[in-house]
Amino acid sequence: MFEKLKPLGDRVLVKRIEGEERTASGIIIPDVAKEKAQTGAVLAVGAGKRDIDGQVVPLEVKVGDVVYFGKYAGTEAGNDHLIIREDDILGIVER
């Protein structure tokens, strides 16, 4: 369903990247105790936001980037997808 979604304006479609399910000592973390991931892969981006003159300013993030975002950022779109504004993205994770 989300592979055909085109975000509007300065919004970005992100798929959460789940973290490890075990601790360093090998203890398995149950689903109930896990927090939602704050990193995700960018699946789609909008055209950009408009400046004071009405010109569209392109977004800095692009499809395929891995980004870090705030804990309560964006709007849930399914189980592991978010639609967030570029301003809510805290940084791009370099590989």
C-alpha cells in the first residue's frame, strides 16, 4: 500500500528499522518491553516546502537515506511506517 504513496510538501514517508531483539548478554527482549525504533529508511519524499516568495525549496533527505527522528515525531501510518515533516528529522545516519 505504501509503495505508491507520494507525500505532500515537506513530508517524508519513513519505515522504522527495528533494533536488536537481544541484549549484549543474550537475553531476549519481549515485544511488550521494546520501545519503538527512532531510526528508519526513507521510502518517499514530497516536493519540498515553499519559502516566503512561494518558491519550492527541495528537501535535504532523499529516498534510501537512513534517518534518526524524535520519539513522538510524525503520524503513524500502519504498524511500522511514519509520515513526518522534514523539520522533525534530527539527522541522517551515515554508513
